[in-house]
Amino acid sequence: MHKLFFCLIVSAMLFYPAASGWASSLSQGEKGIYLQQIDGTEKRIGGVVFHALDDDQFAYQITLDEHLFKDYFLSMKEMKCLEGPELWCFIPYPYAQPRIISDNDFRWLEHDLLFMFKRPEAFGANFWHGIYYKLQLTDNRLSGIAQALDLNLLAAPPADLSVPPIGEFDIETADLSKRWLPYLEIR
């Protein structure tokens, strides 16, 4: 009986390793949100606090460091942007959403980390220059690589507000060598 119980415990640990590591990592509270350049130089732009709802779901709350962002008025919209070789403007997800993730579904968090890039000399905002960081769990941290996204997709609310509207067919591979901040990490 004891051998069977031990085998079940070991089997469960081998079958669900990410969940236990991720859950223990989240229980520590706030994690930093970092944007990274290709050369590895990084900038902490804020934090995210995770709260466990059950064994596999977590609520989150993001706080950006507003002192790092400059105010820009682009295409009749006020935007908060990081300044560098490009403007990297934060685009808040405009509709109600639950702000919940699970061990294998980070889509709502990805929707809350949308950006738009703009060359400083370019006029106005081009919402087809959207950036979507597709997140994956690696070594108790969430890592994302910039993907191209036409943010005009969000001009009208989705039919079902409980389902993340941006899907795999809406994002495309971005030319990372041309982007200022192609990587995102939460740790």
C-alpha cells in the first residue's frame, strides 16, 4: 500500500512539474516586468502581482512604472511611450476581461501587455505596428518574444468578452533584428 501511494506521488510530480513550480513561484507576490533589447540590456517597466485562485488559476494585477513613460498625443490619442531608437507605446486592452491565467494559458496577460512601435520621425500612430508578446513558462519565469499584430483588430469589442480575441492566426512573426525591445520577461 505504501509503495503504491509513493508511486502515485512520484508519478504526479513527474506528470505535473510546471504547475507545482509555477504555483510556488506565484505565491511569492509581485514579479518584475522587464523589456529587453537584442543585446540583453533590459528595462524594468513595472510589476505584476499574482494571487492563486485554485491549483491551476491565478488572478493578476499589473502596475506600470509611469515615470518611465512619456506622454505623446498620436493620431488623436494620448499614449504612454518609452523613448529609444523607436517609441514603444503601451496600448491598454480596451475591454473588460477577467485578468486570470492558468498554468498553460497566459492569453489574458498577453492582452494586457500590448505595445505599438513607432519610429520617432514618423507622423502619427500606425496601429498595424502592434506588438504582442506570446508568453511561455521557462524556469519559473514567463518569457515572451515580440510578434507582429494589427491592433486595429481591437477597434470593435469582441462578440464574447470572456474569450481572448487575439488568436494564433492574428499574430505574425516579427523581424526581431529591427525592433528595439523584442523580448519580455516576468520574473
